[in-house]
Amino acid sequence: MGEYILLALSCILINNILLAQYLGNCPFLGTSKKMETAVGMAMAVVFVLVLAGVITWVVDAYMLKKFGLEYLRTIAFILVIASLVQFVEMFLKKSIPALYAGLGIFLPLITTNCAVMGVCLININEEYTFMQALVASFSYASGFGLALILFAGVRERILLARVPKPLQDTSIGLITAGILSLAFLAFKGMV
């Protein structure tokens, strides 16, 4: 049990997929201007990333490795991720149309989100067991959500501040992401 707690803390705080490995910054910068959109994106990424992490682990362990087809990993993983995103997109369109409209183009971008693919590949490269892959996938997704929501809160405050013209929009977003990344770097020596 302690091993899973350490793995979770490591994935959420120390090896945060956005702030330490800087994967998935397109939806990070694109959906963090409003808190509602950031929370919706965080939930969608948690759902897709957890399912993708588990399903790709099963596909890799029981199909690709079994038949010596490891070279097809990227294609297989992209198919799994794209299918899951389509499922989430259909679900949100029917169930929560306002969130679907708020996420806009960023929802289909989860398909090509390098954070999702990165977590799937990390699970395989680290040779995690099924439970470790499940915990790591959920923890990386939670870390993504945490960083996205924190960043959205900061960006909402920045909109109220006077920011010099050359630093507005993406520039101040990247500077803020760097500072937030430095804050998460403080967790490096914990585990």
C-alpha cells in the first residue's frame, strides 16, 4: 500500500506531467483562461488518461508483447486514445452541451495530447504491473488536473492585473507556467 502512495505522490507532485515533464501544454494554455473550462478539461483528461493507461497496458501485455508486435505500440496506443476521446466527446455533447461548447477544439486535441500518450508509454517503459499502471495513470491525470486548475486560478487573477503589452496572453501564461513549475520543483526532494 505504501508503494502505491509513493507512486501517486511522485506522479502528482514530483513528476507532474505538465510542470516537470512539460507534456500536454496545448490544452494547458488553451483551456486555462476560465476556471469552468479548466475543470471540465481536467475531468475529461482524467477519464481519458485513466482508461487509456489501463487499456494500453492490457493491449501491450496481452497482445503486442505476446505476439512480438511491440513495434506497433504507437499505432495501437493512438487508436485506443482516439477511440476514448470520441466516446468522451459524444458523451459530453449529449450530457453537458455547455461544457462541450466551452472545451471547443481542445476536446479533440486530447487525441493528440502528448501527455496522454506520454503516460501510456511511461507505464510500459517503467514496466509497471497492472495496479501500478492504474495508480500511475490516475495520479498523472490528477496532477494534470491540479496543475490546470491552479494555473486557471492564477490566470483569472492575471486578467484583472495590469500586464505590460508585450507580456499579455501567451507570454504571461508561459512565464506563469514556469513559476508554477518552479513551485512544484520544491517537491523534488520529498520522495
